[in-house]
Amino acid sequence: MDNKLLNETTDAVKKVIDHFGIDILSDHKKFCSAFSDFAPKLSKENKAFFVALSEDIGVMFIRENEAVLSGSKSADETVQRAAAEISEYLNAEKAELVTQSIAASLGWKLRSSAPEASSVSSAGSSSSNSLIEDLFRRAQGGDNDACFNLAERFFYGRGIKQDYAKAVKWYALSADRGDCSSQKKLADCYYLGQGADRNIRMAAKYYELAAEQGDYDSQKALIRCYTVGGTGFPVNRAKAKHFSERYGISASAGTSDGLLKSAQNGDAEAQFKLGNMYLRGVGVEQDSEKAIYWLKLAAQQGNSAAQYNVACCYLSGIGVPQDKITAVMMFNEAAKNGDLDALNNLAGCCMRGEGTAKDQGLAAKYYKQAAEQSHAKAQYNYGECLFNGYGVPKDQEEAVKWFKQAAEQGDPDGQYSYGWCLLNGTGAPQDPVTAKEMLELAAEQHHTAAEKELGYCYTNGTGTFKNFAIAAKYFGKAAADGDMEAAEVLVACYKYGGEYLAANEAKAHRYAEQYGLDYYEI
């Protein structure tokens, strides 16, 4: 972070607070309007404040101000907590800029001075954080498409930590403004209990809103709600009949009864859907044996998705005795029918020698076939073959190209491997800034190795400024995922402290005990 930029931003924040009072921090729109008057050149920083204050960061500073000024609370702790709250929307540098400038403008004394100017440039950055920041700003401004896209990112964990509750929040904002796609997805969340308590009544409400806009899936789901009912939502066959007639859809459509009739009549797609319902316990009581029965019938008719699912069940022993030979046979059938997941898994079996003879050359061949058809995980796997010389001549430069393609599709292993290569200058020119961005994307998807590597980036100042508080956060995540090296470094961070992190023996002892480490040997 540039000291000059921090000083300019702090000065502008102080002018706003001095003019309007500290309570303006709770009104993000008014604050940003005033900020633009006092510092019109800081437009990018103004956008960051809009995002941060919208998440009640300003309220946090207002609440903690008196305690911090009196010395009963740590300024550093509050700033770190505030930065962590907005790190899902802003990159670490922007989060630091916002929180430190507010703290400085209020007269808070931080333990450490601002970090040295970073080599990270925000100009032209294509990082995921910039996209999220822009989506957030547009969503707050009433853009339904941005709301839906932001919700989708939270729901699927695309470039951001998966959080169903936040997905529901953003779906709801655009759903209540009439967005059909958001209404349907919000209804699904209520129906399945993802990000909110399961509530069939609320699901029916939003299914009906989307159904009235012509969404066919919502029309079927609405009829299912009244046909099947649920806790606190009794069956209402009259309403089911009403909507059935209104939309011209059978009252049994989308229910297990409706699928059962179609499945019994030999409909492979219905057999596949019914099998999946039993496999996952969605709409029916979970029953692995029934799932396998219907999936097998669909598979016998050449349904590649069913063949793939049956193969996975045999490989893992779900609903059937484990039989890796049959699993390989089924993966092969599904792959011949065009299922790329099956082709990737078939390659994995050949690579490990599971259910078939170990053949790294054949594995690499299958991985490449799927990779060339844009299968992200296969792109990463083929990159691993090239990087290590598994079944193909070793070629790290070519491996990096495949890692990059997998990374661009959001595969966390691809993001980590591409980042690692850029960090170390292996197979590609060294680029610590882009490397850190890739590691962040992988870490957002709970990739343990990426979390640990990010910790080292912040302790060493690689691709970013040194910040032991952020480093400890990432080491803590990796440790919680079982990485003992990360656990040891986490203890060291709190034992000795560092930039932006005060030594804390109590925490160091606690983590050492938690992970079974000898505190005195660290």
C-alpha cells in the first residue's frame, strides 16, 4: 500500500468526519458523496468505501471508538477484524487502506506504521476481488443482474468463499425487485434449507412469483409444494389442481410419484432423476439401494450421466459392494457416450491402477482428451502429468499452460499450481503478484496448500506487503484443514509477532495445545 495514497485518503476521511460528525460512517451513500467532494481524485478509493461501509464497517468503528480512545480496546485488533469482514469483497490492500484511514482519521494509534509501498498495482488489475467489488457496488445500486451474479458467486464459491447465507441475501434483494431468476433460486434455497431455514411456505411464495413470469421449473416446483407439502405447510390438493390447470402441467410433474410413473414406463431421464433423488434424499427419503436400481435402469439405456453415477457408487461402495473393476467398466461406457467427468475418472483409475492395470501413458492420453474438450479438472490433471513426466515426456512450460487453463475455469488445484509456478518461476517467468492472486482464488475455495502458501507470501512480503495478521489468518485456515506445518508457523506468528500482529503468548500456547505441538521447541 502506497503511504502517499494512505495519507491522502486519511486526510479526506478526516475532513468528512470533522464536517459531519462520526455518525456519517453509518451512512455509506452520504459518506461517499461527501468524500467525492473533498477528494474527487480518489474515485477508486471512494468505491472501496462504498463497499466497506455498506457492510457496516463504519458502524463497527463508531461502536468501538470510545473504548479504543480510552485504551480499553486494541486499535489494531479492531482494524484487523474490520479488514477481515470486508476481505470477501475487497482485496487485502484495499481493505487495509479503508480500515487504516478510518482509524487514523479518528485518532487511533496503531501499533505498526503503514507498510512499505507495494509493487501491487490496482491499475488494469483483473483480479477476482476487483470483479466482486464492482458487482457489489452495482448490486447495491439496484442492478438486479449484479445482485443475481453476486449471489451466484456466493452460492457456488466462484472467486469468493462459498456462503449460502450471503447468497440468499443477494437473491432476496433482486427477487423482491421482480427478478425471475433470483426468485427461482431463492425459492430453491428455502425449499432445500440452503442459507436459510427450510421453509416450504416461503419457497412456494417465490416459486409462484417466478411461475407467474413463465418459469417452467418454478411452475412445476410450485405444484410440487402444494402436492407434497412439508413442515408447517399442509398438502393443498385444491391449489395444486388450480396451478396445474393454470400452467397446463400435470399435478404429479416434478414429484416422486410423477417421476415414478415415467420411470416405470421406461423413461431413462425419469429413471436417472428418480435415482438421484433417492441417492441424495431430495424429495424422498434417502435410499441407496433404490437409487442404484433406478440409476442402473437408466444406465442400461445408455444414459451417460447415470452410467457415471453408477460407476462412482461402485468405486466408493455406496449402495452396492465396492467393485472397482465394474466401476472402471462403467466409467468407460459413460466416457464413450461423451461424459467428460467419466473420462477424467477413468484416467484417474488408470493412473492409480484401481480396477485396471496401472498405465500412466493411457491415463495421460485420457486426461488430454478430456482437457482438450475444456474439462477443467482434466486440464489440471494433464498438467500434472506433464509437470512430473507421468506417462508423457516431462515439459513444465507446457504444464503451466494447462494449469492456467484450469485456473481460468475456476479449478482450485489449477489455480494453486499455476500460482505456485509463477511464484517460483518454474515453467514460466516469475510473477509474484499474479501468483498471489491465483493463490487467493484457490484459498477462497478452501485449498489447504494455497492457504499455507499465502501465509508465507504475507510473512515474506512476496507479491504483497508484509502483514503477519493476515498471514496468521491463512496459516490458521490451513492448520484447521490438517496441515501441521501451517499449525507450527501459526504458533510462531503469535509467539514472536511481526508486522501488524502483536505477540500474544496466550494465543500461541492455545494453538500449540490445540495441535499437539511443543510450544518451547518453536
